[in-house]
Amino acid sequence: MSNLDFKSIIDGVGYNQFGKSVLATQLRFSTLEALFEVDPEVQRNLDPIRRGEIRQFILDSLKSMEFYFSSFIFSARGAIKQTERGWELEPGSKLYILDGQHRASALKSALSHLQSQKEAAEEVGDEVEALTIQEYIEKLRDYPVAMQVYLDLTKQNEKQMFTDINTERKEAHSGLIMKYDHRDSYTELTRKVANQLEEYFEIEQELSRLTHQNSAVTSLTIMKRCLLALFEGYINVKKGEPNFGNYKPDEVMNISLAFFESWVRLFPKQMANRKKYVTGLTGIQVALALTVHELNKKHGIPHLEAIQQLQNLKPYCKWQHDDPLFSHIYDPSKSRITHHSSSTSIQRTVVRFLTIITKERIG
């Protein structure tokens, strides 16, 4: 893309699809970022959780191999015309995103996150880390975004296309990534563990977020978060290779299975009923895993024994939303716990779990 007489020239190929003129092209994200807009009359509100999941995938992928997204879809609203010099975008015009809002926002968020990390590294004098992060930043800025740009859609056409896209396609992103990505050790471990747990409870294989209507107890994405917390104490993201301590691969597998199998004895039979119980919620599951890690790290209790210690919670908790154990995250106006999966909430829940377990051990 270049500037000629203050008009932007875009390389691409034009074609017709369902009677509509379309331009297929590709732009660096740093270029696209300055060109696109979100029209709230067409798009739904941004989901911060979904954006965070995609951002995590991007940040994880930067350290190993490339990551790939399907084509973003835009509407030019008549602002792009074919000329002898190529496809011209009128000065000051924007491209309106129809599909890819969360991916675009996640790319911007990842860049912001990396910039903050770089500044922190510079402030402590870690030049090597700062240079490494700068390479990641440049990689994201240069990321080639494949695009389909509809040239002459009406506002009603845009709304219909947005509805069609989001009705026909399942929400996937990190859930499908978990299912098919073979590059990450924790992802591989999660899949192997999930295959062994089929007889105990249902696991969502594709979606990363579970609604009240979903009958699965957990998802591959949430299970991976649990395993990161279980072995290394990470609640969200981890950089670098896995660290399972002195455990051998078969021991890692046995510990992982034991943790999830313990839910059958610890949780009520309707553990997937999120309206009645908290047991199917991300923050509670990750907090239990982090509790095991804390028992191992601070009290020297082996993981398998620490997992057994979780049963001490059973007499003190019915796992219902209004249980006193969850008063720190209970919202009386909604009659349920909220914001349970934030780092602060998880850590506060762990403190309450540990208080009970320690009391039982001493007693």
C-alpha cells in the first residue's frame, strides 16, 4: 500500500460474490489499524473475556511458531474505487469491520501488553528481554491480515451479513486451538487427561466459555488453566517451557487425573448446574488447583496428598452461590457469585480454601 496524490492505493483482486463486489487483499496490521472503524449499529458490544482469550493465544504463539487467522471481513461503503493505478481508498475514509472485531482488538491489546512489558524490562535494565519483546512487537505490527472488503453494501446489507456470519459459525477461538494445537506441552497434557475423564463428566471440546445452558462441567481451555495453576501456580498466562519439577511424565499424568477425578467425590452430583452450584465456574476450578499448588509449595505436601486434602472442604461447603465461603464474590442483587475468575478473586478464594484445610489438618 502506498500514497499517491493523498489517495491510498491498495493491491488486491476484485471479484463478485452473491452479486456483491468484493476486494480480496492483505494489509500489515499496523496499516489496517489506522483504517478500520467499528460501527455500533452493525456490530455487537466487544466481549472483553473473548478478547483476552484471543490475546493470550497470540502472546503464546509469538514465542514459538506463527499463528493464523481466517480472513477479516470489512465494508468499504463506496470509499474504494478501481482505477488505472489500482484500488483507491478516498482520503479520510474508513473500512467498517463486519467480522474480526475481537481478533483486531486482541491484536491491539497484545501490542499494548508487550509495550508495557518492554518498558518494565527497560526500567530494570534488562536489555536482552527488552530487545526480545521489541521483536515480538514488530512481528505483530507486520502481521499480514487477510481481508475481504465488500465495496458497496448498504447498512442493512451489513447488518444482515453480520447476523449471518455469527449465526452460522460457532464461537471457537481458544477452544478449537486447544483441540488442535500440538505445539504446547500443557495443551497436549490437557487433551490426554480429558480423554481419560470421559466416564466421569462431560468436557466441552470446542467452546472456551461455558454458559448456564451448557451441560459440560468444564472445557479444555479451563482445564489447561487448572493444570498451569496446579503445577506452577500460574493463574492466566505462562511464558517458556513447562516446569513439572521432579515429577516424571507418568507422575504428571497421574497427578493431573487425580485432581479432576477428585471433583466427583468433592462436588455435588449436579456439578454442571451453574445456576444452582458454583462447581462449573472457572474461578472455582482454578482456585482449587492453585490451592493444591500452595499446599505443595508452602507446606511441602506432595501433590497427590494435597489433592486428597481438598476433601476437607466438603463439610464446610455445599458449593451453592450463597455459601458463606464465597461471600467475597457473592452478589446478593443477582443471587449468584460474580467476577470469580479474576486473579484477585481466585487468590482470595484460595485463601479461604487454605484456611479450612489448614484448620482440619491441625485439628
